[in-house]
Amino acid sequence: MRILSGIQPSGRLHIGNFFGAMHQHLRFQADHDCFYFIADYHALTGNPSPADVARYTLDVATDYIALGLNTEKTVFWRQSDVPEVTELTWLLSCITPMGLLQRCTSYKDKVAQGMSPNHGLFAYPVLQAADILIYNSELVPVGADQKQHIEVTRDIAIRFNNAYGKILTVPTEHIIESVAVVPGVDGRKMSKSYGNTIEMFEPEKSIRKRIMRIVTDSTPVEEPKDPDKCNVFALLKLVTSPEELAEWENRYRSGGMGYSDAKKRLAELMIDYFKPFRQKRTELENNIDYVKKVLADGASRAKAVATKTLAKVREAMGLGA
């Protein structure tokens, strides 16, 4: 099955990115035809500096490869290296009802958070649809907050096929429930926009400091604590064995344990978990030409698929005859 996903280069990646999506992406490689891209076109909706776009794009690529991306099997590229997707975006825009986009809650939420209400942000779902449809994607793993955009993609694909013939593959979504349960140090969903992240590859001292700042309640040390309402315990679930997790749950419920004990153990486990990936990333940092080559090769493979899809769409719509 062809699986597609993209990630924006909007900052250094963090453990929420990894446990929320990247970990699943890497697991899919074993049994599926995976297409993963760095969504630099999408990142432009936030008006970042050119230097940040370039730097974070290479950071994301380096992180993915270090974490175990199979560069031979998986197609991995920079979105803007296949500009055919922007032409398909325009063609799909011409059959997309305004009402469909006006109902998208993501645009309203981001504007409410202070983002500039530009056309790129408003039309984001159409570009996302083009990303998905141009590669004949069958399954798109997303968090629950992106479910509406996949529904928009399906609607656009069905409208196109009804008007011009069955050309576009109508994808299904695969909801990654874990996206919603990776809390940041302040208890909200871990997000770069909240400034509450723990980066995978930041210095170990910094990781420890960030983890010790995780917000907890004021339950006294001697009192029992509810692990199901604790941000530290939620993160322990991600990196500890079932046996040790059961021990921590018992300590929480029995009382006599301070949150600092759990935080210190969480820091050890988190650092150990990413240690082998950290070593690989250091090697890649010293060989950025290799990272760039992986992206270029991936773009070539992605472009071969995109060009065929776009040619069929153009012909169906009466272009280029």
C-alpha cells in the first residue's frame, strides 16, 4: 500500500514529532511503499525567514535519516523539488468550492493564534490535497487534528473523478491516536508554537533541565498520586518497559514518592533511547552532502510519479492538446 506523509521544516524536531508520527512512519517502511516529504511550501504560510527554511529543511532530513529512514526503499524528498504539485494545486483549486475551504477549522484556529490570514494559509488544504493525490497515495497517517483536511482531499478527488473520469486515487486516513498524548513541559500538547518542547538531539544537560521543568500538581510527597493525570508518567509510557512502568504506577498510587524521582528517571530513559540515533546524527552532520543527495534522489523518484499523474489530469481537463 502506498503511504504518504509530510512534515513541515518549522523548527528543530522534538519527541512529540517522533512519538506522535515519525516513529510510526519508520515502522511503516517494512511493509509498505512509503513516500515522505519535507513540506517547505507549506512552511511558507507562516512567513519564515529564507535562512530558517533552508536550515530547518536540512535539519528535518538529517533527523529522519539518523532515526532510521530507509533511503533505498522509502522515497524521501523536499516538496519544492517537485514543483508539479503547485500546478496540480491550481487545477484542483478550480473545482474546489469556496464553502469547502471556509468550513476548515484549522485556518480559523491558526488565525486565532495570531498567524497572518494569507491566501496560502486559507488554501493550505488544496495544496495538501495535491500532495496526496499527485503520488496516488492510498493511506495518509495523520493526527486527529488533520482528519478534516483528509476529508477535504477525498471530497476534491471524488469531485474531480466525477467530472473528468476516474483518474485520481481516493485516499483513506489512518488516525495516529498517540499524537494527542505527547504532552509538553507545560502540560499542553507538545508543539514548537507553544515553546514547550523537548528536542531529541539537544544537549543532554538541556534535556535534563527541560524534563525537570515539567509541570506537575502540588500533591505532597507522602500522598498517593494519580499517574493518569501526570505529564511525567505520560512521557514515561513512551520510553520505559511495561514492567518498569507497572512499578512506577505502583509507586505513584502508594505515595511516598516525589515527582522529581520520576523526572530524573525519565531524563535517563529519554537520553538512553535517543543515544544511538544521536551518534548517527553527528556522523550525518559531518556529511551534509550525503543528506542533500538523499533528498535529490528522492525528488527524482517522486517527480517520476508526479509527472505521470499531472499529465493525466492535464489531458482530462483539456490542457496541452
